[in-house]
Amino acid sequence: MPSSTDSVRIDLGERSYPIAIGAGLLATLARRADLPRGTAALIVTNTTVGPLYGAQLAQALAPHYPQVHTVTLPDGEEHKDWQTLNRVFDALLGHGCDRKVVLWALGGGVVGDMTGFAAACYMRGVPFVQVPTTLLAQVDSSVGGKTAINHPLGKNMVGAFHQPQLVVCDLATLASLPPRELAAGLAEVIKYGPIADMELFAWLEAHLDALLAREAGALAHAVRRSCEIKAAVVGADEREAGLRAILNFGHTFGHAIEAGMGYGAWLHGEGVAAGMVMAAELSLRLSLVDAAFVQRLRALIGRAGLPVRGPVLDAGDNAGRYLQLMRVDKKAEAGEIRFVLIDGPGRAVVRAAPDALVREVIDLCCAP
Ligand code: NAD
Ligand code: GLY
């Protein structure tokens, strides 16, 4: 079990910040000396996480801010939209918050992405802190400063880069996470293996049962190593001029699944899981990896309780529907879809692929 001083640093010059990782960090938060100062704190949470950890966070912040307010959003990916975002602005303005307010995101990736975007916009930018409470948010979404809301036509299409001041990953909060959400988070952990670290992948093969059983040491290692990899990638390419796109392995197919099924039907991590198998199959067809690697990836994803096949989005022309949705992707250039592919285990490449091959993969990988 790590101590509360375990920390990974995101190195971005004046926008650098620590990711604190440990069990019980919320309980000791009030004693931290590095909480950003402000005239008020606004905790942004949702109807599920607020009742679990909202009071604890508010209590920890009370000695640090003249005022601590809370806004509680509806829970769910389907609420990651303008209407719900506006409730954060309503709260900020309703409480008379000035530009020295600090936003505190308490929840999973949905709350984190929306809070970050609200912080990027309010009075042209105010500070915020991430307190991620899902595995997915601790290993990925709370780190790196991508913030966004969804548009009905495309996932995360409206947003901004805005780095938090601090990320607090309290592993104790993972105890209340539903098993399906834990598995969804594992998808983003597994992702780091094929794109960057096959040692981590082998460790996951050996320790998956411990992770599913939420053993503290295993969770701590998975969160720490994931954050280290993400920190290195974001430190090298904060605004995704190139390298950072590798973090989207599985996401091109996955985002199409999420949008095509209707936000919230498939969890983000589930879409990424099936999407990683599809991207690996595409890599195989482009002779970048062998069949044994694809099978190894499929096996680990399946063992994690995640889908290894995509859903049928259109009974008439399923592949056509996937292609249509995938063209609305931030990596697309002049309408050409660009995929994150595995160029030998542990290394990723971003490139286009012939539609015929993509169709072949979709036909192979989608459940009838
Ligand atoms: P989520 O935020 O919807 O949380 C999953 C569910 O778990 C929700 O119902 C939530 O209320 C509940 N929950 C959260 N913490 C809990 C806890 N400790 N105990 C019990 N229940 C808890 O989903 P997520 O998987 O955390 O995040 C997915 C989102 O993150 C997507 O919108 C995705 O686009 C985004 N994302 C962003 C980035 C980024 O870089 N910004 C990266 C990856 C994913
Ligand atoms: N999750 C993808 C990124 O942060 O770039």
C-alpha cells in the first residue's frame, strides 16, 4: 500500500502539477500544504458520488477557503452536455464567485471533463483540482488537461485544453465502484501496454485477478504506472501535435460505438475495449503485428469482463455506419480517418487504412 506522499509529476513548465496517489487521501487532504488558494471553492459532483464523498471533501476544504459551495449534477454520460455544463455556470454566478474561485471535480471522467471545461471557460479560465473516484478517471481522464462535453454528432467534440493544479487519486474511493465500472477502468489500463509498455501488459496478465479483487497493492501499482506513462506522453506533447494521439488506441472505434449506441448505453471503457480488439485486428491486416499478439490482447480484455466484440450499429450497412461515425473524430484529416495502430507490441503508430480493410475488421468483430 502506498503512503499518502506517493506522487507522479506532470512536467509542463509553469503548468506542472502533482498527481497524489494513495488510499485515504481524502481523509488527510485538509493537511496538504499545496491546495490552490482562492476566494471560494466549488465542488462539482454528481448524484451518485456526492452522497458518498461530498461531505468529506467539503470538510477538508473548509479550513482552506472562505466559502465552500457544491453543485450536484445528474449522473451519466448522456448528461455530458451543454445543459448540464450550464448548471455549473449557474452555480458559480449564483454564488457570486469571482475569478479566484477554485473548482473541485469530485467524480468520474464525466464530472472531471465537465468541471475542467467549466473551469477553462468561467471568466476566461479559473483553476481546478481533480479528485477522480473511478479507476478510469484515476488512470486516464483526470490527468493531462483534456476537457470536453459531447455533441450528439460526436464524442468530446466541444472542449479545451486546461490543466488542473493538482490531482488527488484516493484509492479508497474505488471500494464503492460497481464491478462494471471497475472493468471499464481496466480497459484504459490495458491500453497502456500495447502502446507503450509490454512489461505492464505482462504484469496485468499476472495480476488481473488481484485487480478484479481490488487488492490495494495491485490497484496502487496499476494507477501509478498508468499515470507515469500518461505523464510522459503528455509532458512530451501536451496539445496532441503528434505523439499524444497514441493514448487514443481503441478510441476511434470506441467513440463510434458510444455515439452510435447513444451515450451511456456502452460505457466509455467498454467501447475502448472492443475498439482495441478492432484496432489490433486492423494492425494485423496491415502486417504490423502477428495473430498471437491480437489473441493475447483479446484474451486479457475478455478476462477483465470487457466486450471483445463491437455492437451492430446498423442492420443494413453496419460497416458503413461505423465509417460514417468515425469520420467525426478529432484525429481525422480532410475526412480521412486516422487510426491508432500497434506497430509491434509496445509501440503505436497513427495512420490511415483502406476502407475495405476497415470494413473487413468491422464485419469480423461485430456481434450479429
Ligand atoms: P463516469 O464519470 O460516468 O463514472 C462512472 C459511474 O461511476 C458513474 O455512474 C459515477 O457516478 C459512478 N461513480 C464514480 N465514482 C464512484 C465511486 N467511487 N463509487 C461509486 N460510484 C462511482 O465514467 P468514467 O468511466 O469515470 O469516465 C468516462 C468519461 O471520461 C467519458 O466521458 C470519457 O470520454 C472521459 N474520458 C476523458 C479522458 C480525458 O483525457 N479527458 C480520458 C478518458 C476518458
Ligand atoms: N485520453 C486521451 C488523452 O488524454 O489524450
